[in-house]
Amino acid sequence: MRAWCNDGSGPAVLLCNGLGAPAAAWPQVTGRDSGFRVVSWDHRGLSGSERPADPARVRVEDHAADARAVLDAFDLPSAAVVGWSLGVNVAFELALEQPGRVRAVLAVAGVPGGSSTSVFGPYGVPRRWRPAAGRLGSALLPAVGPLLPVLLAGLPPWQRLASLPALLGPAREAAHPGPLVEVLREFARHDWGWYRHLALAVAEHAPLDLAPVRCPVTFVAGSHDTLVDVADVRAAARAVAGARLRVLAGTHFVPLQYPQVMAAELRALLARAPGAG
């Protein structure tokens, strides 16, 4: 497994990233001068990490084991945990299994289990049909994923794109097309058959009971997220005592659309964590 650290100084942060997402998805958090010491890893069989000998060992619980291994590798007894998409499942698995190692959780664009019934909420798809719709979407990944390099080949460099006006919503903060293209370029390199295998395993993760979670938690959701129903995020926030919920005018890529907000929410969350100050 390939793990990494940003070599920054400041509070320890374990990044449980979206499936196959690179560090560039968090431009204001993973930089060396961000004010955080961030550690993370590449998911099994993606980017620099090898596939497991047993291809069935790609459950959310297996990713949580990898998260613990990363903390151990960097000699971190505990850390604030940031999760995006799949990473939200992983973050709460870790918080429930080893609460002493999780100072706080920033859960972005994800739900703690039950993701198969959360997809396509903004499109009004009835909940009972969503698992089948999700499986259909996953089945198309091996065909659609390889087209990304073709679609991206004609785009200008991200430095030029970054100077364009906002593409999503009225908020100035949402104008970050350049980093988004860089992340999509990274996604284009994945083996999409294997990626589909991983995505289907995530869909099998059952909803978690969050009542035992005692650390500070902040949920952030995108109002136009096709993969996560905001109603499910609201329900998860209600299940955690004292949890904060923020809904932004964004998509599933809300970490890229609102990078400064992500950093600000993480700092505010750390201020609520045990031992702050």
C-alpha cells in the first residue's frame, strides 16, 4: 500500500479520500503550508497501491484497516479524520472501532453506510429503485471511464482554465475548474474494471449506528450531489450529538468547488476537538 504525508506542520489529519481520488482534490488542506500535517494512502489496487491477493478484500472494513495502518506508519496515536464519499464510510468505521484514535470527523459528500439507496436523490429516483440504478451506473464505468482521456485531451492547461469565470453556481468560491480537470486527469488513468469492483463493494456497506460517536463531527453536503441524497446526510447529522451540518450549492466534487470552505470547516472542527488550544 502506498501511503504519504504532506510533511506539513500543525494538527494531525488523516485524509480518507474519495475512491481513487488524488491529494489534489483537497488543494487547501493537503499543501505543505496548509497548517495541517496530513497523512493518507491510495486505495487497494489504485494509483500506487497493489491489489490484494484476495480480490474480495476491498470492503469498507478493509479500507478502515488501511486507515489504521497509515496512522501507525506515521506514529500518530490519533488524528482528526477527513472523509469524502467512500471516505465518510471509512471515517465512521474508524471512529466506532477505535474512538480514541479519532479526535474529530469532517464528513464531506458521503453517508455512513447505505450509499446504494442514496444515489440519484436530486433526480427524484424512488429510493427502492436506487440500488439498481447505482449498479447500472457502475456497470457503465468500464465503458465510460476510458473516454476521459479523450474528453480531456482537448482542454487547455489548468493554469488557463483557472482564470475562467465560475462554472458552477453564483458563489465565487465555486470557480475552481483547473484543479477539477487535474483530478479528472488522474481518474482517467485508473483501471475502470477494477474501479467498478471497488465501487460495488462500497455499495454493500450497511448503514452504521452513529449514536456511540462522541467526537466533534461536521457534515458537509452538496445540494446538487447525484451520488448522495442530502436528506440522508441530514439524518446522519441528527444521529450524532452536537453535529454540525452545512449544505453548499455544489456537486459531489464539493471539496474541489469550495476548497477554502473545507479548510475553514476543518479548522473550526479542530477547535472543538478534545485538547484544542
